[in-house]
Amino acid sequence: MFEIMQKNVEKMTINYSPNFHPKKRDKKKIKHLVFHYTGMRNDRLAIKKLTSLNSNVSCHYYITKTGNLIQMVPDLYISWHAGKSNWGRQKSLNYSSIGIEISNPGHQHGYKKFNDNQINCLIKISKFLINKYKIQKKNILGHSDIAPQRKKDPGEKFPWKFLYKKKIGIWHDLNLKNLELLRGQIIKLNISKFFYYLKGIGYKTDYSNENEQKKIIKTFQMRFRPELIDGKLDKECFKIAKSLKILNK
């Protein structure tokens, strides 16, 4: 596999993490691809944490600040990257996913735009994995999608729309000018119906607490409406969610 990867992604190296389940899984079990940011100040600190026996965290692939690729856990082993998580009917996505960490200081340390070298590397490795494991577009996710109450990564600066154009992940096909007219309009919106749409996309939605509801709305906005992240359900978000629920069938 390493020789195949070298042909697809330049400058790939190996730096194995000890943090994975020792039993191999069947390749048919791999159904999800999960993107993360490291949330660490630099590569050195992030790699140290991901390869430390005491951290209990890891990933399958790591993309450095300069866009180089490091494999940390072989695909067929379960890496500890997702934690408590849900998507559709799947719980504990470590068991069914491949995790990719991208170097970025994150919201706590001066969140930055992902650079071109990083995104080009991500596109190459993602397409390779999507093709190899037949991963569906609807199962290409951010950490915040599968754990909206705990996580914000990869965040609002992650280029989901651009990746969609490269056939990675999902996006809506609505007219942007028409959508902008709906932004901020919050009159007579049925939040239960909105959560019904989110559930159809794959999100866990059984939240009755107002603060929890606000977090999942923010999660949705970070991914599909990053221009305004306020945790308020408006007509623009409502229409996007409805469209994605229909497209996701």
C-alpha cells in the first residue's frame, strides 16, 4: 500500500502512533471519512501528542503545515480520533472511519485558513481513500458533524464547497443570491422540522436543551453557511437543510 500511496501523494512518510486497536477490521467496515484540525500551535506539538502513548488519541493520516502527508495508523486498524460520536445509525465512528488530521492552530490558538498545499494533499489522499473503500459522499464528514456538542473542527474556514466541486463531500445546489435574501429571517420557523431535515442528512438531533440546539445549529452553519455563525435558525439555514435532506436520499 505504501508504494501505491507514494504514487498518489508526494512526500508521504510514516510515523506510527501506538494509539489504535490491535485487531484488524474488514475493509468493508470502513464507511466514513472524518476531517479534523489539530488545534495545536505547531506540527511538532501535534505529532508529539498523536504519537504519545499517554494521550489516547491518534489518526490515520496527518497533513502538515506545508502539505506533507504522514501515515500514523494503517487503514485497517481502528484509530482513536472520533471519540463519542454519531452519524445516521452509526455510533462510535472510530470503528467505521478513517481520520485525517490537518495542521491548524484551531479556534483556541488563532484559527487560520487552510493553505493550498494542505488542501491539495487532502484532495489526493481523500480521493484515493474514497475510491478504495467506496465511501459515499454523505459519509465524508467533519469532527463537528459527528460530535457537535464537543467539537468545532475543522471549522468555518474549511473549504467544503471547494471540496464538493472536487467530488468530495456534499453541498447544496441552491441559488446563492436567493439564499442571501433569506439570511437573518427567523419568523415562523419550525425548529422540529429543521431537526427532521438534519436527521435526514445524518446529524444526531435528539436535543431538547436550548444550548444544545444552538450548538448543532452553529455546527450546521459552520459547514453549510459559514458567512454567518450565530446559532440562530433563519430561513436560509432552513432552506439549505431541506435541500440537503432531499439530495441525501
